Amino acid sequence: MSWPNTFTLGMTNHRVPAGCPKVFRYWRERRARPGWGANVTLGFLKALETARLLPVSRLNDGFVRPTYPEQIGHAYYQASLVCEMIESTRGFAAIRRMLDGYA
């Protein structure tokens, strides 16, 4: 099941960081069905290997101030992995609490 951008924006009163709604959509799409959503790319792995990925605390910069052409896509994929990690370690309720915090 996809998580619409409007749902994320609505539940946070449009106060989430720039890329957040699309990140949740990518994350949910990947979980919905094999082959849906973004998957790891060779470019992402090279960015990881060369330390070009941003720390989680600065991921929003990758959406609004990218420093290389592929960084926006890398930031979306990386952020969706962060969502996956949060859900697997803290449960889906932690994602909801995070969104509630923006509202």
C-alpha cells in the first residue's frame, strides 16, 4: 500500500522537512510489492563507499541543497532506509510519533 504525500502533509499540518512525504511514499512502496519503489543502485553504493552520503541529521540538505546531481535520489533512498530501520527497531508507532511531533 502506498502512503500518499497528501496524507503525510495533512497529518503534520505541512510542517515536515521538504523530502519527507516522498520518502514515506518510497518506503511504503518498497514494502508493498517486490519491484515497487526505489532500490539500491550502483551510484548509491559508490556514494556510500566514498562517504558522499549525508548523516541522518543532515538528510534534508540532500533534498534542498544537493551538492552533486544524484544526491536527491540518494537522499530519498537513504531516508527510506532510515524509516525501515526505525520501524524494525522501534515499530510503526515510532513513525507515527515522529510525524505527530512535526504537527
